[in-house]
Amino acid sequence: MRFRPDGIEPFKDVFARSKDQIRAFPGNRHVELLQDQNNPEIFFTYSKWESPEALESYRNSELFEKTWAETKALFNDKPEAWSTEKRGEGQAG
């Protein structure tokens, strides 16, 4: 996510207020905030979910709706999201 310079601190506040609720959401295993080393306007939220269904349940929740509304008002560019899975490291296939 890329934020306007004046949106950086407000976004950090939004994340600080919501991170414990996200961590407590059914199916969430982990969530953290990462900031680009070279561009302070770029952030990533890194989360782990038990299943795609758990993530989708969160995305359809009131918590996500409220947090996303506050967050997207601070953007400086269209956000991107990826769902990934770990490959290798002893996993078959």
C-alpha cells in the first residue's frame, strides 16, 4: 500500500488500533506491519490465515469494512494484494 505523506502516521494509528482485533479474528494466525526501507510511503500488511475461507470471512466482516474505510482514505495509489503459499522447504510437490 502506498500512502500520502500526511497519511503515514494516521495509517500507523489505524493499524495499532486494529491489529489485536485482527489477530483475534477466527482463523487468523499472524498479522504484522512492514514498511519499505527505501520509501517510507510504502507499507505491507503480512498475515497468515488458516484457510482461504477464514480470510474471506475476515474480508466480509464489519472489522475489515471499518478498518479498510479508514485506510483507503489515506492512499496515494491503488493498493495491491496477493495470496501466496510457501513452496519448497521440504514440502512435496
